[in-house]
Amino acid sequence: MAAAAAPRPSSPPLRTSIALLLLALALSALVPSSDAYDSLDPVGNITIKWDVKKWREDGYMATVSLYNYQQYRHIQAPGWKLGWVWAGKEIIWKMAGAQTTEQGDCSRFREEPPPHCCRTDPEVVDFLPGASYDKQTPNCCKGGVLSSWGQEPANAIATFDVNVGRAGTTNSSVQVPTNFTLKAPGPGYTCGPAKEVEPTKFIDKDGDGRRTTQAIKTWNVTCTYSQFVAGRSPTCCVVLSSFYNSTIVECNKCSCGCQDNSTNPVSCIRPNSPYLSSVVPGDSTNTPAPLVKCSSHMCPIRVQWHVKANYKDYWRVKITVQNFNYLMNYSQWNLVAQHPNFNNLTTIFSFKYKDLNPYGTINDTGMMWGIKYYNDLLMTAQHNGNVQSELLFRKDPETFTFQKGWAFPRRVYFNGENCVMPPPDAYPWLPNDSHRLSASLTIPFITVWTALAFLLVHV
């Protein structure tokens, strides 16, 4: 009688799958997250409020408001563009404070004047400054520019009125639009579904300020930003330097792209190029692709953090923001930096400043922006555009050190976009310091090599 077959060893694919999973997890630790969640502004969003205020013969009049609740991400020219899809066969008879980009086919309507828009999927843009008075509403007519809530809350709101026809005329029959989209000015925002909330209350404009009126119905739509959805390459990089080391750590090569003169002869411009005389900065209706000064990093914005001086009880940093873009002035710009000594910032020169402290206990992040009519406009590279400031920090004896790159920022953002930092092992070190990779980088690499070794031995 034949002997029973010996049991087969455990299947290698199981061990292979485990090793590949470890490898994938390790590699993911090396890639920065860029989803909609922002740890520096965890509840930041743009809220769209749709307030039905009165009924009309065949529909209703509504006030639509955009609130930019983001602490440091604003909307710059050419501004926001709001779209939606009607739930039924609604049309727009009339608007104030904004306009649709297209009227659509209104040929079936004989009324005069004809409807403002007959599209099932209208897109709305803000009026430019200087719109006629009869077309204005409160908080309108800024060319779609919205400040961030942390920088200038009074200018972080936009509103417009819309008269909707062929719509419900009762609480039970009226329907809110669906599939809201927000471009600011390009992609990047994802909007959720409309949710009915408590009706908004308004101060009675005809009274003495003590009486309020109420919307018939109110819906809120929340839109959040993701750099991944925006599909944008980095737009800024960081340079590090110090008084105690002659090395200037420049931006990483190709931080925002690489020079490509073979397929695009004007991918960048040198300061003495004859082509420079024909460059015209973009207007308020279009966002031109950056045309940058030729550099190794090819970023439109370069931020330098320079550790300038050391005193007995204080230390000083100089920050310089330089515009390498020939086509764009940056108005109402802002800069966010993360460093553990921001809790002891004593003085900042020529910039405005606000703590960003979303968790209430750790004060390690600050937002800076220009002073109005002084340096709130960062000019183009053609005008050697740059803004500068100095920060004075008080030393904390328990944490202060110049060793191991402690004096440099952990993260830097310009206009809400994460800037490319040099690798930690390239930071300017004290003369007697040894160069060592930070644990945050070495641990994932060790895990990668462990997983690879496991694969070689067991597969």
C-alpha cells in the first residue's frame, strides 16, 4: 500500500503577500499626504449657503453666499466660478451681484426681457469692481477674489441674488440644485451634497438694527480643497541659510519642474533674454501658466529662511519671498511656517502675523502677510519682486539649540500651497555637528530594506 503523501510546505505566495504589504506601507511613509485633510486647518472649507428668501409667481428669489472659512488659503484672480445642476427644469430670470458665463438656449421664451440663463448646468462668476450700482449686492463685485478667514474675514465673503423660475413655490415643492462645483480659479475643490439647515436670519435693512428677518429655507454645501485633486505640481520651494555656516542650501533641483528647452524653448526666461520685452503680465480674466526665470528649481516662488543672529536671550530670522514668475503679481499673498519656537515670537517687522493654533495646545505655526499699500503686492520677476521681514524669537532654555537643523522650519506654505523643503541631511549644520539622517527618513528606508530581504530569503 502506498504511503500517504507528505504534507506540502506552506505556500510561498502568502509570505510574498506579507512582504509586499510591508513594502507598500513603508513606501507610503515616504510620500507626503495630499488629501483634503489639512492638519494646520482641520476644519477649513468654503461653505455655500443657498437661502430662499421669497416666493415668486413661478419660483423664488434666493441669496447665494460663499464663505471662505479657510485660515490661510484664499482665492486669487481671476476668482471663483460656481456651478451646479438644476434638480428640475429651472431657469434664471434675473441675477444681481454676479452673472452666468453663458445664457444658453432661451428661444422658447417670448417674454421681454428674456431669461438670464436657461442652461441646466449654469456657471456663475463674480462681477468685476466697478459694476453698475443696480447690479450690485453686498459683498459682491471683487472679481471673484476672496481673502482667507484668518487674513481678512471681512473680505472672505461673496454674495449674489438669483431669481429662479419654473421652480417649486412651496416649502414642500422647492428643490435645491445638485452637483455643486467650485473652481477657484482652477480645480482642487470637491463639494458635498446640499444639506438643509436652520433658516438664516438677516438684519432688517429698513429698521434700526434690532429686528431680524428669516429665510424661508436654507441649504449648506461644503467644499474642501485637495492639492491632489488640483493636480498641481509644487509652486514654491525653500532655501535655508545661517550665520554659522557659509553653505546656502538651495532649492532642490527640479523642485517644481525641469527646464525643457528641447520641446519648449520658452519653458523659462533668462533675465537678458530679448523675449522678455514681449512678456505681458496676465489680466484678471485668465490665469496664465507660470513663465518663470530660469533656475535649477523652476519654481515661481522661492522662500529663503535665514538664521541671521544669535543673542543672549533671543535669536533672529530673516525671511525673503522672491517671485520668479514673469506673468503674475501676487496680491494679498500669505506665508505659513511651522516651527516650535513660534510660541516665543516677540517681534515681527514689516509683516502682519497671526498664530495658527487649531488644537489649542501646540502653538508652533504662524501665518504672515503683507501690510496693505506697503508690501501686500508681490511684483513679478521682471520688477525683481520680493518681500522681506525679520522675526525675533525669545529663547526657551529647555528647547533652544542650533544643532541638527532645529532652527529651520518644519514646513512652509505660500498661498496655501506646500513648498518643497530641502532634505534634512542637507540643512546647514554647526561646524562640530555630524551629518545624520533624521529618524523620520531612516525608519521607512530600514523597513523597505527589511521587506526586500524578506522577499529574497523566502521567495
